[in-house]
Amino acid sequence: MSFAIIISEKGGAERRELFDKNEVVVGRLQGNDLMLQKSNVSKRHAKLIFHNGRFIVTDMESTNGTYVNGRRIGKPTIVREGDKIYVGDFVLRCEAGPGTVLAPESSPSAPGPREATAAELAQIASISSPALREGISHYPLENDPDEVQPKISIPAPPKLPSGLARPGGTQALPPLASPVAPPTPPVAPPPVPPQGPITDQGSSAIHTLAHAVAGTLPTAPPRPAVRSSAPSREGSPHSSTQRTALLTLLNALAERVDLEPLRAGTWPVDGSLAQRMEQHLRELIPKLRQMGEISESVDTAALLREALRELIGLGPLGVLLEDPEIGMLQVHHPDTILVQRGTGPLTSEVGFSSEVALQRAIARLCSQAGQPLEAGEALVERSLATGHLLAILPPLSTTGSILLLRRLRPEPPLEDPVKTGAVSRVAWTFLQQCLGARLGILVAGQPQTINFFSSLLSLLPTDERIALVLPDDLLLSLPPQSVAFRLEPGHSERLFRQLGRMGFDRILTTCDAADAALLDLLSLRTAAPLVFASGSGARQTLMRLVAQICASRPGLLPPVTREWIASCFDLVVEVTRLRDGRLRVVRIAEVNGVEGDHVVLHELFGAVPDRGGSGDSHLAPSNVPLHLLEELRLRGFSIDPAIFDRTSSR
């Protein structure tokens, strides 16, 4: 006796597994007869039994439930060949094996799924081993004893611009940190709203979504933005019922309409194709509901909007990008989007219905950037009007597409570095005088300390002509009389040479932006450099700069590079981020030539532990400068050497 299970994952190909046994346990861990490795599949999720010519499916107290044709089952249920069994992201169908005879009521012409009778349950119990129920997960997925996953809070819905009706169904999976609530009694859903034919200039849902993605506002009447503390949103498929309905609808559409043209990510979508898709969706929703594949509790209007958003827009990204508070979006799995609002922690928004939908959105973002996704391109980087896009695609990423969207906004300087304790007042005044004297300064720190570098810009003299050369994904608040440039591949060296010839007083950049052209920047002694370099410390950063320059210029020897760096920078400022998130300057050092294989640093200010054993520290004077005092005096800045005395006030 044998039977087969046809497994299909949303957006993926089908596969067929043949089992020479009468019961199959489905779950996400090894040891199950059928292993489905996804986070929304429980350790022991469901059991499929073939007995007396009938297929029986039973849920094994899974977190997210088991569904048959869109309806959650609570008891062992008899299904027919072709009935769709939903387990997490997977759709299963049962088929009889070669030579296997089905019972009459399991034939294709028999009624749909039904609960097993008491007599049938007694027969099932006689063949079902009690051991199958051992080890069943009674925990939500995020609390499994053998898996530690961080809890992710669900934020309030994002703001929408006026004039944009809120699209429903922004969630495609239940939140990772919340188990599925029991379904509420069915209510009569609103009918699919009637709508005329779609044209490129129409006012349909497709036209509204196209406006949303393009960043313009439709002409519909304004609707105020809504933000609620409750996690649920209009039409959002928090329940597996809503999510299952979306998957069922999209799969049914793919059988009617060739969706292959969407894969290229062309933007905007062809109007005739969009019109056909919406027409078929409107026909399919009532048909699938009548067949029992879409639950009566599903909001059909929200379901239509959700499907259209994925098919012709950016999916859930389109709405999130309209929220001005969001600074960063990360997608590590299609069903979940991690969102950072401002400088707050990452929170969770539900994501795409499938890997295909995510890849389609990435391709459309590339098209919007004016640089379409190339065939076989796995490492993606684009500059968008709304931010900077980084993505890693299969086959380079073996677990699916990875996406990072960072909004381009100026890095805010610290409120007051002295008041926040980032630097002492004496040291801050000293840095201001060094900047006024146009000394070369290197700021070394982790990327998260760029805010201190931004604060230094406020100390620059207002009469300086300043050129900023920054990477695409970094913006700084521009000082007065400054201009900004970005590096283009193959043009960086010429750009720095040109800036030097144009007579700028100071050039600001980061080593990540300069890369191979860093040497050209350091050669511009006509312009004082103010450079931010990523590193774990001052000495480690200088060593990395030497290696970086030598690697970019074959034939250049490290001793020559060290001499060059030592002659270009007068001061090194080391910044770090404490465990509680505060920024702290831990060292200010004078550059004093080269000895052996390292640049000599003479510390002027250093971090000193506070008294009382609090574990905190403050910046205190360490030594009198060896050469800087004379250099500053020659440039018109007189500094009392007493400020470098350890007994001086903070």
C-alpha cells in the first residue's frame, strides 16, 4: 500500500514524494517522514494517513495550524485527491500510489473534505502509534526550547500620505512573535467593489498603487493617515486564513495569466497586462470562495488590493517607503520585513507572499534607479530617489534573496558633544582651534560613530570653501560654502586631482568613499583633509590605511605610504561607542613621524576611569604636544600649554 504527496512551496516548483507506508508525519525537524524546513512549520506539524482507501489529515497541535482548502481543521479530516492542505508556506496534495484503490467517497466526484466519523476515528486509532504525539511542540515558534529566536515587536501601521487610500492586507504571514489566534466566527465580507476598465490614466486600484510606488499622489480624495498602537491593520492577513487566501488567489491567477513578463521587473507594468490581471482577480475571488478555497471570513476587497500591490507594485515595501520615519528596511526572509524608525530598535512588519514576489520588487527598484537588474546579477547595489539599495540574490544566497534599503538622510550631529559627555570641553575647544588652523585630522571609529564626525563639521570656519566627497549611502549636514560630490567608478582619482586644482580650503571624505583614490586626496596639501576612517582603534586604522593604499597602487612600498600618511595628518581622534550606545572620544593624539613599521602617535588626551568604580571614564589631558603648539602659533592660534596639565579641569 502506497500513496504520494505532491509538495509545492509558494513561488517554487512542485515535487512528488512516494511513501510505502500508511501514515506520514510532517514537520520542520529531522526525524519527520516529510521535513519542511520553514520557520512557520512546527517541529511536529501534521499527520497524513491513508487507511481503507481514504486520506485523513490531522493537525498535531501546531502553532500556525493546518488548513484544508483554506479552512483550518480542528479534528481529523478526510480529504480527496486534489484537495489542498496548507502547512506553513507549503501546499500538499495527496494521490494514490500505483495499484492503490480509493474508497468510493474519496473519488474526485465525491463531496469535499469532512471530519472523520467516530467509527473511522476508531479505525485510525488502531493503526496510529501513540509515539507520534511525543515531542509535539506546544510552544510558539519563537519559544521553542531547541531554537532561540529574538522576539520581534509589531509596530503601529505606517503613515500614509494624504490622498492615498490605505491598501489592505499589508501582512502576508502571521507575526513571528505571535501565535495564531483562533478564528473568529465567519462574518459576511463586503463584496468585491465593482470597477470599470483600467487604462494607463485610470483611477483604479492599479493606478493608485502605481502612484504610490512612483512617489506621486493620486487625485483621489485625501484620507488622513492612521497610526494605531494595535498590531492589526485593515485587511492585514494576521491569520493564516488571510494569508492562505492570498496564496490561493495568486496560484489560481498564474494558471490563467502568464506572469513571466513580470519577472524582468519592468516599471511601470504594461497597462494591458495589469488590466487583464485585475479582471481575472475579480473573477477568481468569488469563484474560489464558492469552491471553498477562500474562507468566508476573508475581506475580499483587502485581498484584491494585496494581490495587486504584489503583482504591479513593490508589495509591502511600497507602503513602508511612504513612511518618512523609517530609516532602514531589511528583508532576510520574504515573509518578514525588519524596520527601523529613526534610531529606534528593529521592529517587524509582515512581508511578501513568496520569494518570487520579493525578487520582483528588487528588480522593479533597480528599474526605478535607471539601472535594470542584469541576468545572473547576484550582488546588487543601486542608488534610489528614496535611499540606497543593497541586495544579495540566489544562487549566491542559498536561503533566498536578502535586501537592505537605507533611506538617504543627513547624519545628525550630536546635540552637544560636551554636554553628552562625548568629549571634554577643553578637548573640544582644542579641536576647534586645530580645525580653524586647517590642520589635517583623521577621525577613527566604528561606522556608528559617524555622528561625531558630523559634529566636527559645525566647528569649521564659515568662510572656508569645503568639498565633501561621500559614498552614495551617506549624507552629512552640509556646512556653509560647501559643495558635495560622489565617486563614480573610474573617475575617483581624476576627481580628487581636479578638486585640488580648484583651490578648495578643505576636503572631507571617508576612507570607504576614497578607496583607491585616498592617496590622491592625501597628496593635496593645498587642501586640509578631514577624513573619517572605520576601524576599532587609532593604530589599527592607520595600519589598515597603509594596507589599503598599497593594495590599490601596486609597486608602492609600505614605508613610503606610512611617510605619506604621517606627513598629511597632524591629529588623530579616536571615537568609540559604549555598551549603552553613547559615543565617547577615548584618544586625541599628535602624529609625529614614523618609527619602524608604524606611525608614531603622541597622546594628548586619553580616557581616564572615573573615581568610584562606576566603570565610566572621561577624557583628560595626557601630554603636552611636541610640535602642534608651535604650528598653531605660526597660524595665528595661541594655546596655553597648561590645558594639557592633568590637574586642569575637565
